Amino acid sequence: MTSVLFLCHGNICRSPMAEFIFLALARAKGLADKVHVESMAVSTEEIGNRIYPPARQCLRQHGVWFDPDRTARQVTGQDCLRFDMIICMDRSNMRWLDSIIDRSGLTQTQKDECRSKVRLMMSFCGKQRDVADPWYTDDFETTFQDVLCACEALIATLM
């Protein structure tokens, strides 16, 4: 089983969208029993909050099921050890994660292992840019399309 963790700043927009889009694609390709997927935040700002309403609306418009009771949580160093892949929505998330790993109390070998798993989400689409952040743009459709492109490419690598 391959385990995938999606990370964004607050875990209420981009990373939960990625979690549920990836899960929908995995189900459609018959891979649901071969993957484990979660999403988390690098910050504490939204801990305990549900998926942001416009993100939920965008997922619904595209027919993507999501857990309406799912709430944000912050990633820990121990979480990094549990996943095969850690996919960040932007470079800022990568810097925050690096700091979390540094402060985690993990051994240097474990820190290096965690860092080796980290990828930028859009790199799966052959682009070295951030996923559009709808928190600032209010453009959830562009974010959906970015995440969909990356998730489709990621699923293809797992097949």
C-alpha cells in the first residue's frame, strides 16, 4: 500500500481538495485498496476547522465526495515517518515542513528520510510552481484544475 500525505498552510482548502480528488481518482482506477491518503496543515491556524465552504462547493460541483466532518490538523515529524510521499501545495509549505521536521525530535537519519519524501504538488504536472491558492484569489476552480492535473499524474505513476 502506498501512503500519500497532502500538505497546505491551513488544511481547509488545497490539501483537503487534493485528498478527496486523489481518493476519487484512485477509486475510479480501482486503486482505492492500494493507497492510503490524508491531508494536514503546516500551521496551527485552522486546527479543528472543517473544509472551507467554497472548497466544499467546488468539490460538489465536480461530483467529488468528501467527508463533511473532516477537520484540519497539523502535521508532526512522526506523521512524516508514516507516509511514503509528502506532497506540498507550495514552497512556503515546504519551508514550514522543514522547520517542523527540524524541531521534531527525530534522529538525523529520520529527518533525512522525511525530507526525501517531500515533493512540490505541481511537479507531477511537469511544472515547478505552486498550486494556486484560493484563500487569496477566491478562484477555487483554478485550484481544482491544478490539483486535478497533479493527482491524475500521481495516480498514473502508481499504476
